[in-house]
Amino acid sequence: MPDTAILSLTKDYSLPDYIDAFGGDEELAFKKGLQALMNNADHESFDLGGRRVSITGPIDVQAAVPNLTSYAQRRVIRNGQLRAEGTTAWLPDVVTSRATYSAGNPWRLTNVDNIANIQKGSFVEGAGVGREIYVKDVNLGAGEVTLSQPLSDAVGTQDYTFTRFKYLLDFTGFDRLNVFEMEGIEFQCGEKASGLVLPALGTVNVVRNCVFNRPGHRGITSIGDGCQGMLIDHCQFISYEGGTLSQDRVSVAINTNANDVKIRNCRASQFRHFAVISGAHTIVSGNHFFQGDPSATGTRTAGIVICLRACNTQITGNYIDNSFIEWTNEREPEPDFSGGFGFAGLSITNNVMLCSDVGPWFSYIVVKPYGTGHYVNGLNVSGNTFRTVGTVTYRAERVDTSFADLDYTRMRSIHFAGNTYHNIQSGAHNPLTVRHSQNSHEQTWEIDTDGGLPFEGHALEVESLVTRSRPRNTSNVSAYHMPYTQTSQGGQNDKVHVIWPEDMLGDVTLTVRMDK
């Protein structure tokens, strides 16, 4: 049949019937079945009948449905396996081109050399390029490439590398795709193919009960806003890099760019990252992702990377195993703080967090500012269990100062409570209760928070102060003065001074905060 001709088996609409119709050619049968699905075959789903379909090269779904460039009706592919066969058809295409980037035009590369060879959906690498940046569109006439996200610090002209991974199902040919669903599909990538790549635009697409088995590079890729409101539920992502050290792995299970994504009840093993999230209002719940390696004092990589400061994101009820949550602003062309909420709106609650045989510097929650002047303005860390096995780590949370530190004088609305810490030297609390016993008569009592404030922050506020014993002056006479406090004392600004009108000794309990 011509590619444009549609075969609609409206009575017996399933892959086995299409395979019979096309003389056993599974790949062609699958493409023609998809074409019928999206051209009113009188069925809402294409049942693969539990069959395994051998795929010899990436399936360009839009090319298989050449009469459509956008689609917005619920359709489902379900119940089968797609298996990558052969080798050369799955090798990534790699192009190096010189281009110019400007902070005033943050979503585009301009004056791009060799632009005719750059493919839509290519992975972008270069100095100042954050993680999981893709080519959303290519404008040959203007010599411009539209990016999935702004770059972090790449102003000027330089060489970029564009790598086009090959996917079993490739939807990048569509201008828009809405409410399309994958259910019960195993993507057998065989260490060479990647799984699924979304179009540049789309809303509420669904991937449910699917398995991404040994993807060569990526499981699910968003090259733009095709992941708006996406639902990824009950999926399994199986890496082929289990025997590779964490820092040497290259595969990524999921990346997102748009808002309102839900990633729920999935399992992922030993990728470089489980999810790189660039949109806001994301919910990540009930997942188990683990990224350990055989190293005795291993380096670990982030399981979840949040690339947006004001993220309004919930991470709850996950099992975060030998990986961590990293919060960055790597999508900002001018990364120094110049306004806005700061690092705001992240809630990390009721997760199981475990690591084993790691270096003592490992932390489960890492904030990484890419520029100066940033602060945290809204962070809830509560009900989590932090446990280290085989060693003792310093802290559960820290700031990665590779580029800059936070401004600890501006911290706002940070809540650390109800967490449990095992084999962690300093468990953080905010507010922090500090008990102090003054055994010598002094007018100024120096009270140390001893690393107990989140991120080793400044002691900015004292919420309460109570005496636990009889305050006594140098004559051993009770003197019920009301002392006052001075905050942000000491070389690290993490001490509080309790000041009396005369030399005193006794016992007090303070509630101290590192935010305002």
C-alpha cells in the first residue's frame, strides 16, 4: 500500500490482524495500525495483542501518519513489546557547530553554522549548557536554533555539540500532540535505542505501566513543552549501566520542561539521573530510584534534579536510594540573583532516604546556586528518614558552593522537623532547640548551635528562652532577671549570646531559627 493509504480494520482492530494483512511484516503492520488509530479507525486503542514487534530503526510516528501534523483526541497504544534490532540505525547523529547566545534572547542560538545538519530533538552540549537541553526547533532561513530551556552561562560565541539520539517511538514530527497514551508497553532498547521522545508541544500525555528496558541514552525525553501536565505512572526504568561508577553513567530516565507533571509509583535502577525537572508544580511521589555502585567510598549523582528556583514542587513518599535531590538555577542566562522569590516552594516530605558506602561529604538534599546572592525562601523538609550504612556522613543537607554560596542573612520560611537521622553527624532542625548549662558566672553566655541549623545557617532569630534551673549571681542568690539575646554571633554567625545585667550561672533552653 502507499504510505498515504489507510487500512482501517474496524472489526478486528489489533496488531495481530495487521501483521496478517501485511504478510508477517511486524514493523510495517505496527506503523499502519498507528496510522489507522489516528485516522478514526472507530477504536480508541491499538492493542498489540501481547506481541513483540522487532523494530529495525526509529519509528517516526508523524511520518507513519503523513496526513496529520497535530492530534488532540485520546488514543492509546497498549499491551506489547517494541524491540530494537540491528545496530547502525540506532547510532546517534553528532554535529558540531559554532553559534552565538545572548541573555537578551535566552531561548535561541543565532548565527548557527552548519545548521542544515542539526536535527530537531538533538541533545545540546557546550560550555554553560545545563543538563538535558534539547533542540526544540530549527529555523534554516534565519540560521537559528530554538532551545528547550535557556542556558546557564553561555553568553557569547562558541562551539556546541548536537547529538540526536534514536528512539523506538519518535513523536517530534508532530507540531502538537495531546492526551496520547502508552499503556503496558515494554520498550526493549537493547543498550542502543532510547525509548520515547515527545513533540515540542502537547498536554496531558500519559505513560502508564510501561517498562523502559536498558535504554542506550534516554528513557522518556521532552524536547519542549510536550510534557505539559504529563502523567508518568507505574513505570519501570532499567539501566544497562549497573556495573558503571555513578559519575561515569550517561543514561537519564526522564526529563521534563513544562509545568504540572506527575511522576508516580515508578522504579528506576542505576541511571545517571532518574528525573531532570525544569517545570514548576511537579509532583514526584511513591517512586523508588537507586543509583549505587561498587565503589567503597562512592560518589553519587542526583536522582532528582530541579532546575528551577521557584519550583512549587512536591517530593513525597519516595524511596531515594544512594542518590540525592539537587536544586539549582541552571536555566538562568545571568545566574546572579537580581530579583524574584529566590529558591522557593519546595516540599520534601515522608521519604525514605538511604545511602551506603559513600564518602562522608554525601548529602541527600543539595542546593546548588549558579550565581551569587541567592537564598532559600520556602522549603519544607519533614517526616523523612535519613540513614547512612557502612559509614558516617556529615549532614543530610548542604550547599554546593562550586559556583557560589547562599546569602544566609536572607533565609525565609524554612521548616525542618520530624526527620530521623541515623549515622549522620549533624541532624538539622529549624526551629532548633538548644539546651545550655552555664557553669561559671558570666554576664554574656555564648550558646553554640553546633551545626544543628539547616545548611549550617546563621542563628538569625530566637523564638523563645526559658530557664531550666535557678539563675544565681556571684553571691549564689537567685536573681530572676529577664536576659536579652544577640543573634548571628561568632565567626560563623551560628551562635547566640544571652546577656544578663550581672554575672550569672544556670541553665536555659532556647529555640533558635536560621530564617526570618
